[in-house]
Amino acid sequence: MGERTPHLDATARGGWIGITARHTRADLIRSLIEGVSYSQRDCLGIIEKLGVPITSVRVSGGGARSPFWRQLLANILGKPVVTLETQEGSAYGAALLALVGTGEYTSVPEVCHRAIRAVATVEPEADQAGAYAERHSIYQSLYPALQPFYRSVATM
């Protein structure tokens, strides 16, 4: 389906680099989760480059139910990952904005303070965060290296 952030490229495709016969199904599944988490790190980097200070990341919904993914995300992002009480991220956020829009609350910070509750926090593990930071630079080098091939394989 391509990539949208940080590369606006509908022809981008996924793949495995360095796969060998010793890799298992579990390795491949883990690598998919790592790839999605690295993409989230790229998105976080864009926000930080805009000057927005990020001290933690909040999660809700499907992936947030996985202790493994929450820890992996904390390690890859290098930020605490906070699980929220509600599991309805987007819809809940839209409802909170509607409450401000209707005048029920005077501001977004006010409604967020009243309605959003953290239930757990996962801290990054320093040794793992360091290892993932090194691997992230490899991940970032792959898109420009593979990009010339995407258009030809997108039609396959």
C-alpha cells in the first residue's frame, strides 16, 4: 500500500533484508513489528524537528494491549510509553474535540485533563534502546537504497 510518512511514496514496498534459513516465523513477525515501530520513530522525529518537546508517547487500541509491543516501542522510541484507560484512540479524541466545539469544555487541554487517564507506563531499557538506535540508522538507509526499484515491482 506504499508509505505516507516520512516518505510520500505510494510505490514503496516492504521486504526482508538479510534473511537466512536460520530465521524463524517468529523472527519474521518480530521484524514486522520492529519495522512499524521504526516508522513511528521516524514520525516522532518529524514532530521533534518542529520543536515540539516529546517526553512520553501515549498508546491505546489494538497494539497497546500487547506488553511486548509496548516495551519494544519504548525501546525503539527511547521514550516512556503510557497506556491509556480508553481503547478508542481516534474516535475518543474526536469526541473530546466535539465537547470543546460545543462549549461543554473551554479548551482542549481542559477536556484532556478531565477525560484522559494513564493506567500504565513502560520505560525504555537503556541497553535495548541503544541497540535499536544503531539499527534504526540501518533502517533509515534502506528506503533511499531501494526506492529506485519500487516503481517496477509495484506493478507486479
